[in-house]
Amino acid sequence: MDKADYENVDVSLDVKPIYDFAWSPDSRFLAYSKMDKDLVYKVYIYSLERGESRCVSHGLFNDFGPVFSMDGQYLFFLSNRRFDPTFCDFEWEMVYKKVAGIYCLTLRKEGKPLFPLQSDEEGIEIAKEGEKEEKAEQEAPAEVIIDFEGLAERIEALPLPRGNFRSLMVNASSVFYLNADEGDFNRFEFRSPGPRPLHAFSFKDREERTVIEGIDGYKLSADGSHIVYRKGDTIGIIEATAKDSKGEPLDLSGLKMWLDPLAEWKQIFNEAWRMERDFYDEPGMHDLDWRAMKEKYGRLVDYASCRQDIQYIVGELIGELNTSHTYVYGGDPLRRPEQVNVGLLGVDWEIDRTNNRYRFKRIYRVPDWSREIIPPLVKPGLGVKEGDYLLRVNGKEVTAEQNIYSYFLDLAGKQVTLLVNDSPALAGAKEFMVKPQASERALRYHDWVEHNRRVVEEASDGKIGYLHLPDTYVGSAMEFPKYFYAQTRKKGLIIDGRFNGGGLDPDIFLQRLRKPLLAYWTRRYSHDQTTPAVVTTAHLVCLTNRQAGSGGDMLPWEFQISGMGPVIGTRTWGGLVGVSMSIPLIDGGVLTAPDYRIYDTKGKWVVENVGVKPDIVVDLSSEEVARGYDAQLMKEVEVLLKKIKEDPRPWPEHEPFPVQKKK
């Protein structure tokens, strides 16, 4: 019927690439959206009788989610065309959020508008609010007639404020949709927006009502009278006329399923093989006989004794592709034991063998203000310092006879009383109330970053700045502004991409670093300014290592090809056949099928299974690391200091102010 030759990267299988289709009431037309060569989503209508598809969108905006009215006179759809910029608080940058609106097309040339100006005198026949759609159930569907000429111009907007509308459905009296004030609703929708309220807009009253709060999905019954919804692990049914419903969950406790593990495992294996065949980026599977691989590994399925065996077999199968981002995991999700937490104080411990006591060897003190992670021992009023002894926890004596963490079992997030002294004796000890955390990962990471920044600051006499990009997604999006805006006037900048776990394209960060300085502006009472207002002229170097991959490969590769500066460290992982979807398996497991691969501007394959080779190779010595010396970091300081000396890039002096000549 049709196919999409263009699609978004990093969207799930259920939105690839034509997914939001809807039948007309008489089943003679199919409406859907797809991305075209302009990389814009447009709505199309396919005629089964004529065997042809017609675009009904204007073409400037992203239109999607079409659905026919029950009487066949209108086509409703969502469109991102409500632009009200949000400006950055740090620089002249703007983004657009809440850009969606709900629109409808009148399918006939002589059709009536959905919202006429004199609605009390003229308008479409609408079921009264609160009535069930029994009439529609008894009558045969009306024949749908579409006058395609000028259809895109016969458009109306529902009188609703801009929002994040999704999942559009219609009955005879209302249009239904999910909406949320906050969340990611870009074309990737990479982060799930989570539960959202279901709303309905009445055609008659032209008012919005909340049907039910916090659901994950819904469907209208065929006659439009009832709604089935999913909320977490529950399924419920409510009437379509409901308002502020508390929900009516179905009792599924008596639902039983007979499971044949061997049959399920065979299905999982076959599904995994088929999904790789259909979605792997190279249709020829790189000359691998994929059917032979199915036979080779399929023989092992009969010998499997548990789900973990199947995961291993599937892993071996997809491993034959020799491609990055080929993963299989999960399955049997209910078989997970409850974990016992351990409260953590953000401390390295040491034992005083003479007194058989634990001492605070090192206290991690760097907070993460973005995530509101505050080290437990650095709040005002806490006098705990390195070298102090921990004598008691909640009144229980602490000795080195037991592992230190045994005293903090099940105490994460709870108020705990510590008895601390600068000597192993009880005399003079002080009590402190703290709240241990469940993880020290963030504390240790931010301490490492801040330590590196201070080392660079001291080694360069303040000339060089430092920032670390832990990934190419949310982590770096939170870390980058923390360190970038305060260091734009440095003479040099170290971009540390070691251990970068990837995500999306790192250009969102690099474009700020390579932004050209275009001009300067004098200021009478302050230092002169620049255009762009936020820009750096610093010499740049990028640091990477073998633990950086995916977007962590892309970071140094883009850095190199953009000519931003040298890359220092070790060769990266080498994984740039990306995966844009996680394919669910029948038992809750997940499979990936890498479906897009990078090539350069000359058409050459790059990075995959090769990695990014640094301009200057520097590895770390375990002996040096153990004594706190980072050879890679110090090499970057050395290179930058040399560049700064050779090319200092001073702030220019402008010529004298023009003097008006006397006549």
C-alpha cells in the first residue's frame, strides 16, 4: 500500500515508521502519517478502491495521529505548529516546548465547519453529553466522501491551548487525548513521558474535562461508549462520559495462563532470529548465511534447561553478526529477590588495628546540586572530619571485628545516630544525626571530576579549564553547563570523554565549544563583550579511552573531523552501528537489532569495530594511578600549555574612538 523511505532514529518498534493508521467508518479509506523527503511528518489518506494515497497536509508542519470522526465527515489529527520559544537563562538560545495542537479537516467541499460561529443556529448533529452512542451502534456506517481538492485548506483548530497531545481518538460527542504539562515530546520521544491524564473535549459545549488521571494508555470501544485503560499493572473499563473517574479496574486475579516453557523458548529463539533478519542494518547480513545460523544454534534450544540458557543461545546467535549494540537480556521478570539496602556515608574507611576501630579515612564532599544529592557528612553543623573514629551506630558499638557496612544494613534513607570522636575513647565523643544514602556512585564520580579540575587548575596556574562528559545524553546535559559557562574565558579547555557511555549525538555539546567569535562590543562601565555573547576562544583538547563507546566514540570522532584540536588517550571501543529500538520478547525479555551505521562524507564506513585512534596515544600505568597520578590528564595540560604559549589569542585592542571633525 505504502512505505516510509524516511524515519527517525532512536524510536521504538511500535512507532517505526508508519504506525498511527486509522480506518474510516466505512473501511474504504485509511489515514496515516509518515515522514517524507523533507523530513517532515505529513498525513496521508489511502483509498482502497483506487489503490492510491494522497497527502492531505499543508507541508510546513509535523502532522500525525489522524483519526476519522464517527460520521465520516471530518479527519482529526495532531500537529506541531504552536511555536512559543523558551529562552535559555545562560545564553541566546531557544527551544520550543508544548508545540502540539488538535486540528480537523472537513472532508467535503460543502461540509459544515465543526465549530460554526453561530453554533445555536447551525451545526453538526451531536450526541448529548452523557448519552451512550446506541444510535451509532444500530445504524450502518455512513459512506465517506472525500473531496481532496483544497482539503488541506479546510482546516480548523480545536480551541485548546498548546500542549503535548498524543493518542487521539473520537466518538460522536467528544475528542479524547492524553496530555502532559512536562516531559520529552520531541520526535525521538527517547524518554517515556510516563502516566498522563486522559482528557475529553466536548463538541457541543466546547469545554475540556478530565476523564481519568495518570494512565499509561487507552482505547475507545467500537461504538465509542466505553474506554479501556491501562494504569500500571492494572486494566480497567469506564464509560466514555466519565469525568474525574477514580477508575474501575478489572479483577484479573482469577486469570490463568498455561505455560509451556519449551514452546516459549523456541518462539523466543525464532523471534530473535527473525527480528535480526528484518531490522538489522545490512539486509545481506554481511554475507552471513543467516538461515544456516538459525539451524546451527536452533539445535541447542531443545537442550536448554532454563531461560538463562536461551539467553546464552540467542546471544551466541546474534554474536555472529560481529556488530556493536547487539544485546539480549531480561525475561522472567518476576523472579527477582528483594534487595537489602546498605546505608552509605560517602566515606573511605581505614582500620586502626591497635584499637580495633574504624576511622574516617576520606570523606567525599562534592554535592550534585542538579540532582540534589548532598554528601551525608558535609551538612552544616556536622563536625565529622578525616581521622575521626566511628564508635557507635544507633547506639550499637562499632568495632573492626565486623565489616563496617554490616552496621548500616537497611539504613539507607533513614535517620541514623553516629557517635564520633577524634580518639578511640568514649570520653568527649559527640553524636551526629545523618541520613545515609543507598549509593555512593554520584558522590565518588563528582569528587573525581572536581579533583581533576583542581589538578588542571593548579598545574596550569589557572589558565586551563576542565570538564567531563560522562555520556552523550542526560548526564552530560546536566554536567556540561555546570563547568562550561564558568570556564569560557580560560586559555585552554580539556574535554574529558573517558568512560563516556554514549546516548545520542554529542554535537549538542561540541557546537557550543566550536562556536566562532564574530565580533566585540565596547562597554563604558564594564568589560567589553562578544558576539556570540557566550563563546570561548580557548585551545581545546579531547581526552578518551578504551572504555568510551557508542556516543563515546562519536565524541572524539566529531572532535577530530571538526578540527577542534588533538585527541589524547587510547583507542575507543568502536561501536557505531546504532540501535534505535528495543524489541520486546514474549516473556518480558528484550532484544536489540542494530539498524543504522555511520559513514563519512566520502561514503566510507568509519569507527565500527575500529574505534577512534587518538592523535597522541597515552595509556595509564596502574602503578601511577595507585599513587594518584593521571598521565593522560597531565599530557593534556602539557599540550595545551604549549599551544597557549605559541598562540596566546589575546583580547584585541580596538582602535581609538572616532573623533568628529570640526568644520
